[in-house]
Amino acid sequence: MTRYETVATVLRERIEHGIYREGDRLPSIRAVCQEMEVSISTAQEAYRQLMDVALIESRPKSGYFVLPSRAPSVLPSVSRPAQRPLDISQWDQVLELVATQRDDNRLLLGRGVPNLEYETLRPLSKILAGLHRGTDLNGFNYDKLIGSPELRQQVAKLAVASGCLLHPDDILVTTGCQEALSIALRTLTQPGDVVAVDSPSFYGTMQILKANGLKALEIPTDPQTGISLEALELALEQWPIRAIQVTPTFNNPLGYTMPEARKRALFQLAQRFDVAIIEDDIYGDLSFTQPRPPTVKSFDDDGRVLLCSGFSKTVGPGLRVGWMAPGRYRDQALHMKYVSTGASATLPQLAVAEFVAKGHYERHLRYVVRQYQRQRDLMISWVQRYFPEGAGISYPQGSFLLWVELPAAVDCVRLNERLAQHHVHVAPGSLFSASGKFRQCLRLNYAFTLTPRIEEAVRLVGALATEMVAQAREHAIT
């Protein structure tokens, strides 16, 4: 980090830990310079950074003061999905989103990829280069079907932070987390089966359901506490649900993290109805606070939770290194892995294993979560400034994705069509539903450095959405 970023981080942490409370006056520029041994310009830039994210304010002739919480005053509403199993649609929209992922001409505000430009990833590039230059050609051969022993050992060590005590042999390496989710669903279900999902839900998982002839039963979901256990219990009583698929920690797209007690209650509910849980924890390591939240898998004492994760959202999606801990379903999952892709690519597994073993992964995480937290607050401040009044905004405590609920008059599919004329693209909310609900919602990514160009794009999204609201009001009057 630069000197001013270091100073800003220290002051931010003091505010978040309650050393400086709402309304408190912060140390003067001179006091900061003396305490942290920095220049006046460095201290001023640090304070400017904190003002940019609406954490503090400057009062003429009085100094700098802590502002009220940056949490949005209006959260997205609790979802109200259909009360029956549904076939999946939306593939055309998903395909369009995937097709734009490498479009250099568009500013892709809604993509679900991390920042790949941080210096903390350089050691991984060197490790990969070293493996390619090596004279040992074993890296070009098949690895074990279950995955590289070196990688599985490191994953088992990392899993301890989430409350899981896993043996390396409990872990199956996959070609990304997407394959882990696909294996889990194919292991547990047959075409025509019903899978309970939170709503909204990750469109990648929804398309796995579609491809395997499965039906989605969307469960009402709260933007703060997650899937409704009460509604899930009623659904389990009424429908022959074969599996429960959830992303309970830093959910994509809604942003919630289920409280620990509710995660335990979810597991106990699955036990009572003897149903498996597929837990997507791909964002779990990107926690803004430590220790990171526990997984549902951490409460699993009978092997019914299939934990799926990987390094696509923390390190890089192009590596295609994922993993799963399938519990009692290990043998079936291993067979599904064999018939889908066989062994995963060897060199990326070895590179990630070394990256983790040498401590680079932990250092990388410490850096990126500080950046993502700062950029979350800045993105929220832009949405509050530029979007229509009353927009509901999520407040994730980790990851890099923001969910925004606009007034009902805004159709984000149509909004995207208008944005395309300006080479801007968002992820419309209808992608995240079996039936195309949430058309007034969208997902934004705040992983990348939030430049003036990105701010202008966010302003444009807000302006076009506000225009839609105004047109709807005029139409209602006439």
C-alpha cells in the first residue's frame, strides 16, 4: 500500500472498532503527521480517501468528524418467489453476459470476477513461470482423479478457518467451483427432481439445474439473514425436495451472510427431513472481518453437506481450480468427476498449492479485503447519490458484489439495452431467478479500482433508471 492508504486503513480500523465513534472529532492533520511520521500531504490524502467513501466529513475551522454508519438506509426487500417448483429459463441472458466477459469495448459493471491487477498476485505468476520452465514434465501428465495431494493438503489447512476439520482425502479437486456444484447436483438428483434454492440465486447454479432437467423451488430470502428457514420447512413438508442449495456466506447476488445460529438451524432442519445441503462457499475467504464466518459444513456431523469452493474469486478464475468436500457422497462424486472432466489440469493445482503453502495467499487476502471494503463503501455512496430515491442496496460484509433494487418502474433488461449504446453493461436481476423475477434489480461489481470512468458509468445507470421512473409517472398521470 502507499503511505496514505496505510494511514487511511489505520484510521478506518479505529472507527470500525469504536475507538472513534459517530460524531467524534478525529485527530488533526498535524497530530496524524506526528503520530504516524508522515507528511502533511500524506495525512491530507488519507483523510480525503475516508471522505470519498463517506466515512468522515470535514467541517470548516473545526476539523474532521466521524459520520453515521455507511450502511444503506434502505435494504433490498425480502424476496417473494413462486410457491411451486419451476423449470429454469434465462439461458439467453446468461449467454449474453458470459459472451461480454472479455469484451474490451464495454465497461462491464456486473461481472463476477475479482481484481487481477494487484501486486500480491505477482508471486503466483513467478510460480507458474517456474513450473513451466522446469525440466520435470510430470506437470503435463494426468494428476490423481481426486486431485493433487499438495493442493488438497493446503485446502484442508485453509478449511480450518471456516470451522471444518477435513482430511486431505475428504477433498476432491474440481475444474472450478462451477464443476463442484455440478458434480454435487448430479450426485444427488435425477431429472425431474426438485432442488430448493435461495432467491435470488446464482445464475450458474440455476443453469446447472436446467441442464440436468431439475426444477428449482425458490425460497423467500432476507437480504440480511438469508434463506427463510420457516418457508423452507413448509416447502420440505409439501414437496419431495432432493437437495438444498445455498450460498450462506457473502451470498451472490444478495450479499447476506446467515448468522451462525441460523446456519446451525439450517443443518438441523436438513437432518430432520434427511435431505442433503449443497453449500457454495466460493466467497467465504473474502471476509472484511476476522475470523471469517463458519460454514454450514462446520456443523456437519453426518456427512450430508457437500461443501463447494475454489480460488476463482480470491485468486483468479482463469486458473480453474476448485474443490469440494462431498462428505458421505465422496464415492459417487468421484465417479461424476471421472465422467465429466477426469483429472483437473495439473500445473494450476501445483501453482496454487505453492502459492498457499508459502503464505502468499494469506497476504493477498489481507490486502484485497481492505481494498474491497473501501470500494464497497465508495460504490454504495455513488449508488445513493446517482440512483433513484428509495433504491434498496445490499451491505455485504465480504466479497465484491452489490445488489441494488430499483423502483418497480425500472426494467433492468431494457435498461441494459439502453446502456449498450454507451458501451456499459450491468447484470440484470432476472438472471438470478428461475422465472425471470427481479427485473427491477441489478448486480454491480466493486472489485476493480473505482475510477472516474466507472463513476461516470454508475451515474449513467442511475440517470437512465431515474428517467424510466419519471416516464412511468407521466404515463400514470395521463
